[in-house]
Amino acid sequence: MAGGSLGQASAPCEKGLSETAMLAKMYVGYFVFQQVTEQATLVADNARPQDRDEVADAAQKWFGEQMGVMRSDLEKECGSEARARFEQFYEGFSQAEQDGNPAVLEHVSNAFGFEPPPADFVALKKKIVERALGSEISSASDWLGELQTWVDLRRRDPDTPPLEIWMARNEKSPAPIPASMKPKRRSRNPLADAEADLPEFVEDDDEGFSPLDSFDSMREERRQKAMEEAQEGMRQVAEERQAAEEEYAKKKLAAAQAEADAMKRQAEKLAAVEQEALEQRKKSWGNRLKSIVGATLSAGIGAFTGGVGSRAGEEAANAIFNN
């Protein structure tokens, strides 16, 4: 099991970890990120009711971004077998922990080069968090600090910029336009409403005798010409209408972008005022996350992984590869 289902410890990857170590890092990291999103849910509970969906959407987006990074790293190391190798590792490692398998414990410890080797799987996972997931914990703490600060600001001042703009305030690119601010297609079109209806085409009355009745080809030509003129008129009207709609949408989008950029500047000013409190929250979340993760690790495999075996591994893989 140690050299098969848990990968080959001798295969180095770009980050200096063996495949086994990388898979173990992903295994532990997956549940760390789950803990972060659970904490974001608690933050959302303290938000104004009308802001909770916005917080939940941000948490879902953040989790998806972390899963995307994990997927990219796994595929870079394992190629087309990335998903299968991760599921296989998940199943083998969780079962080994449940069984207290010393060979697997030693194999994974050696992959990281831990000296002295951890005494058990709980100690092993804590070392992985400490040695391999420090930057992820720090980044998650910063994100939770930003989230909590926005929730508190929003409670004090409902005019605080939307969360999406708050989170992107330090980016050099133009401010993102929240969905609620994006211009919507007009339900009615003034140009279309003002257009006169085309007269109904009426064929010549064929009843009665006329010398022209013998000239069927001439009558058909007149009918065809009238139809072509009508179609050309309709085409011109449609082009004018489309141009007007595009111009309208362009102006609306420009106005929305200007409003979003103004909100971004407002967010920068608010953040400057809240800088000290924001840094304290980030530090506090860093300590809290380490404590929460440590407690979850110590609670045992059931609390940490949520399950053992192929089904649990498949669920974790789905979160990473289907997100």
C-alpha cells in the first residue's frame, strides 16, 4: 500500500515535494479549506439579512478558487491520472489512519523528510499543516479578516461598497461591476414601438378579364420587386435598431463602470480608516484557524475527513475536479 496507492515518494515535483507529499498536502489542505468556508458561514450569520447571500456567494467563489489551484497542481504533477491518483491516495491514507498502519505513517513522513518522524497520524497531519500549508492558512486568515471587516462596516453603514468591490479594492484593474449594477436589456424598445407597421401585401385581383393577365411573368416580377423593397426596408430598420441598442448598452456599461470605480475609491478610503482593526482581525483569524484546524485534527479521522473509503474519496475529488 505504501508504495502503490500512496504514490511514489521518489518522484519530485516542481515545488520540491514528492508525489506522495503533494497528495498528502492536498488531502489535508482540502479539509482546511472546508473549515475556512464553515467559518465564513458563521461570519455570514452575523451579517445583515440582506447581505448574507453576498457573503455566501463570496465564500463559494473563494472555495472554488482554492479547488482550482489544487486541481492545477494535481494535473501538473499527475497529468491525466490526477483525479484517479488523488482518489486512490485519499482512500488508502484514510484507511491507513483508521487502521493505525505504521508503514504508511512512515512512508508519508519520509516523503516530507520529517525528523523526528511523527508518532501518529494526528501528529503527521499537524506537521503537514505547519510545514506545507502555512501560506494557505495565512491567505485564508487574511480573507476571513477582510470578510468580517466588510460585514461590520456594512452593519454600521449600509452604503459601504458591495463585497465584490471591497475585496478587489487593491487590484490595479478597473473595479468589477457587481451583477446588481450591470445594465439590463430594456424590456421595451422605443424605436421598435415607434415604427409603423408594414402594409399587408395584397395581390392583384385576378377576377375579371384584363389584357395584362396574359403577362404572368411581368406580374411576378412586380410582386418580387415589392417583396425585395419591403425586406430591404426591414433590414435597414433592424440595423438602425441594433446600432441604437448597442449605443444604449455601451453608455449604460460605461456609467456602471464609473460608479463601480467610484465605489472602489470609497472602499480604499474606508480600508485606510479601518487598517488597524483590519490587521488585528487578520491576526486573530490566523490564530483561530490554527486552533480550529488543530482541534479538528485531534478529533479523529471521522471529524476530519467526514468519511473513509472510496465514496468519501470520490466526493473530495468531485469538489476539486468538478468545481
